[in-house]
Amino acid sequence: MISFTKLIIHRFKMPLKFPFANSNTTIEQKDIIITELHDQDGFIGYGESVAFDSPWYTEETADTVQYMVEHHLWPVIKKEQITHPTELNLHGIRRNHMAKTAIEGAVWDLYAKRQNKPLYQVIGGTTNKIPVGAAVGLQSTDDQLLEKIAQALNAGYQRIKLKIKPENDLHTLEKVREHFPVTPLMVDANSAYTIADIAHLKKMDEYNLMMIEQPLAPDDFIDHAKLQQAIDTPICLDESIHTLADVRTAITLNSCKVISIKLAKVGGFSNAINIHDYCREHHVPVWCGGMLEAGVGRAQSLALATLPNFTLPADPGASNRYWHQDIISPEVEVNNGYVTLPEQPGIGYHVQLPITNQKVLT
């Protein structure tokens, strides 16, 4: 049996190497929360919250995550004794998926270390080699955008994801395809459009896109189904997907042809595995989206992407693409378009946390 004796919450800010802009906001630094979980035998597991400062992406923020971990999640798990992470019972607390992932990820890391196995093997992964793509945020000029794309392709990334918004999307795609006619390309709208934009979005079929990610509102499965029926480009749902029930709704209504699974957004590995398995049974490909993770969340997201139905390149790539210095050693690297996960137990990386505001819970 595993029982948990101590939880340390580390909180600090990490500046991005370059601002990252989408249709909603521009991010210059990330408010990072790392959970350090101890068990009765001295094993330590790490988790990460990927919530942002403000609730533009989901309703959660770094502040709400810390509150939930301190006041609701830790009081539950410190009373539990489990033999496997799937036994962790957080069902009495609704939603708050990013806070739950910060705890659940630490439990899985700790469990894998107790088993003396890499995390990716413990969750059922089939390979430690993951193909990765690069996400490119909105840029001030066409030349800057084209330069960013060229840099990513020269670094070996296997596909490009562009952030778009209605004001300049078709112009952007025209320019990109002019210079990169055969590069695997997808776009991410972060809900910048409405169903009234069907005719406009239909024009994107001309650009041979892998998919358009989350064009409409997060809770609008019906209009996404109408849009998917009207366009040839596959729709990928991201912000719409929080639970297995969301996935069942999307697949039943034909709201999309691809699903992005983000570990933190669905509440951790157990839920993500269930979603992966359901999509595989229904022949819907999935891929691993990124959330500007620091090293712990990056390693855990990449471990998730080793499951067999993750057939499209993942977003989380090299640490040095985003951070001046990551919190893990060695840092995540991309070689020839792939990340190769280490074979050491747990996440496989040594966690090196800065001097931080710490809160010790016992």
C-alpha cells in the first residue's frame, strides 16, 4: 500500500524566451506550480499545474489551482492508501482538472519510481520516441512569421501549427503556402470564429491543412458539427474536451475528425487514457497538445503521447524552444523531429527547482 506523508507546493515565475501570442492573449511569462509528493517509503513524485494567470483558456488559474490543492485535494489524498494511481479518488471534487493533474501526475511519477520503471511504460506506452511539431504564435510581420517557421523546420520539427485570427488568417495562409507549399500545416483558432463564418472558413480548404483546431466556442458541439459537414478540412477539438463525456458527444454528433488530448485539461493520466482508448475504438486519431509546460509537465505530456493512438506529432517539443533554462536535467531535446524519453524510473528527468515560495503540507 502507498500512503502519502507530505506535499510541498513550489511556486515561481518563468519568463518565456519569446512572447507567445494567440487570438486571445499574449503570454510573456508563466506562473508555475510544481507539486512534490512524498510517500511513507521516501519515494518522491512530481506534478505540474499548467494553468495561466487569468482564465482565458479555462476557468482555472494558478491561484485557483494552489487553493484547490491546499484546501481540498491534499486533505483527500493524505487520508488515502492505494496500490495503484487509478484508485485515487478525487471524484468528490468537481472539475478543477488542472489542479487534479498537479496531484495525479505526482502520484503516477511516484508510483513509476516505486515500480522502478519509466512512466511511459507504466501508463501503457509502446515507444519512448515521439514525433513532435512546432506551434508558432501570431507575429507582427509576415517576415517574422516565415522566419519562425523556417527556424522550426530547420530544427527538425515535423509539422507547423499556426495561431490564427479572422483579421489576417487567409493572408497568413497564402504567404505561408507560398514559401512552404508541402510542409505539414495546421491552424489553431482558439475559438476566434462563429458559425456565421462558415463561408470564410471554407476557403481554408484550399491550403491543404492537416486540421483546424477549435474554430468555434468551447461548448458548441452542434455548430462544430454543422461546420465540419460544410468544410473538407478536419476539425480538431481542444478547448471543448474536458471529459470522456465531451468526447462521446463530439464523436456522436460528428463535431470533429481529430481530438487533442491535453493531460492537464482532462484531469490527469487516468482520464486521458480512457479518452485515448475510446477514440481508438472509434477510429478517431488523437494528438498531444501543449500548454507552455515547464519540464515536469512537458515530460509527463510526452509520456502520454507514447500511447498507440497518438498518431500525429505532439506539441511539447524542446525545452530551449520556450525557456532560457528549464527545471529538469537533462532538458527535453528534439533530434531529427523526435523526442526520445529517458529510460530512468518515473518521468526520467532530474528535477532542479529554483529557490521558491514553498508551502509544506503534512
